Amino acid sequence: MTRNTLAGAAVLMLVGLAPPWARAQATAPPADYDPNFNYDCDRACLNGFTDEFLAALVAHDPSRLSLGREVKYTENGQVLRLGDGFWGTASSLGTYKIYADDPQAGQVMFMGVMEENGAPVIFCSRLKIELRQITEIEAIISRKEPGSLARPENLVQPAPVFTETVPLAERRSRQNMVAIANSYFNAIEKGHASYVPFDSHCNRIESGVQTTNNAALATNPGSVLGLGCADQIKTRNFQPDTLIRNRRFAVIDEERGLVFVLGFFDHDATLRSYTLADGRSAKQTRTAPWTWEIAEMFKIQDGKIMRVEALVNPAPYGMKDGW
């Protein structure tokens, strides 16, 4: 937080108008333990750190942030110096924003649309907050480049379910939420969706494109884009997805029923043809191994996956995440 921002927050607190996150973060953590200092960081606090981070990105100035002694920054899996990469090209923040908060783990996720030198991009970040300082920053940017799925112009208004609180009776434990999200990836690998608890109205958005229940895009023979979440997997159309690895269930937002997952979809290109569930034969057209880097958000309510929103990037085969 800048000196001017701190001063402004202090004035607002005097008149009782400061927002909760400003009241919580107006004082930097002390050098030594202070029993009177509030080291906790709740949802408002975590979102406040995210908003400060995004503002610092657009200002090209990481010094505006409260940073840990050994903060680490990665961008699309590459370890970079803080201030390099997107720090120099981010130009503005859009209105499409989704937050997921995990106060228990001290982590917060953001997915939204930003501009890079005036061009729209889909931006995803993960922050780790310890003792009210940022100790980890992970950024994934999806750009409209050759081979990319990114359609940031389609992301105008987030689905309301991402901000809705899940009633207590319909919540699941952290481990149960992880198991539900993990079952989705296992089903894709195994081509069997019967044990994935999909809501009947489940939809998936990938890099701004609705890839389920989208008859308008299901124009090619054998396309699965017109099918729902479960029916797509049951076709066994995803057999070329060889391995879904390095799954990190990074943020678990119990209150809103959100699980944010990072990982990679590998395709080793050795399967040249395969048989679908209906007996038809399909062929693999890509000739070389490839990988998708993914950042995937699940909305879970009453034990069912209601919506999946993902950022999908083409990546070098076998790419690592830098963590």
C-alpha cells in the first residue's frame, strides 16, 4: 500500500468510512511479534491484497505492495523477476472479475479480463498471503495468439453463481470438494463420467468460449460441443488426453463452494485412432506431442459441479509450473 493510500485510509478510519480491508491492512506487520496486531487475513483482506496487486500491475510498480522477504513470482510457469513480463505491458483492468478466497490457507485467486498494451487478455493470478505480506505470486495470461483458444471479448459478465454463498446445509468439507473436482479430471483420463457428480445444468467456459451445450459451435461431424458436461465425457472423445498432471488444488473457498485448480493436460500423440462409445472411429490429427496449461475454477453446491470456468493455454510438451 502506498504512503498516500495509507494516509487516505487513516483519514477514512477516523470518520468511520474506511472499507473493511482498508481498516484491516492500514498498518504494516510489525518487525517483531505484537500481540495486539491482527495477523489474520479474511476474505475482505485477501481481496484487498488482490486489488492492490492488480493496481500495481497496471502501474508497473511492484514496490507499491507489501511483500515478504523472499517473494516468488511466476508467469505462465516461468520464474521471473518481480516487475518483469506482464508488469511492463499491463495497461488496464476490465470489469470481468471472479475472486476465490481461502483464508485458512492464506490464498486468493483472481480470474478476469485485463488489457496488455491495449489488447484484451484473460488474466489469472494466485497470491499467497502470510503475516499480511505477499509471499507468492503466480500469474497465467491467455492471449489471442496462434494456437490459443482465448476469446477475452466474450467475457463480459461473470456467472452470478461465483459470488453466491452456498447455504450451510449444502456445503461440503474441504477434502470432499477436492475429491469432487478431482473426479472430473479422473473421468476425462478414463473416459467414464458416471462417478462425477455433475449438476444437470452444468456448463463449462474455456478461455471465454462455452464448450458445453453450445449447438452453435457443434457444426463439425462428431463434435461434442453441443453436449452437456457428463455426456461429453461419456462419448470417450477425450482419449488423446494422455495425462492430467501436477494437479494443484490451490484455493478452496468453502463459503462460496469454489475450488481453483492448476495443472497440465498432456497429449503424447501416440494414439493415432480410437473408438468412441458409440462404436465410431476417430482419428488424431495433431502429429506431435502437446500440452495445455490450465487454471480451472469449479462451482460446487450440494455436492454437485454446477459450473466450470477455465483458462487454457497452449504450452510446450511436458511443461512445469515453476512451483
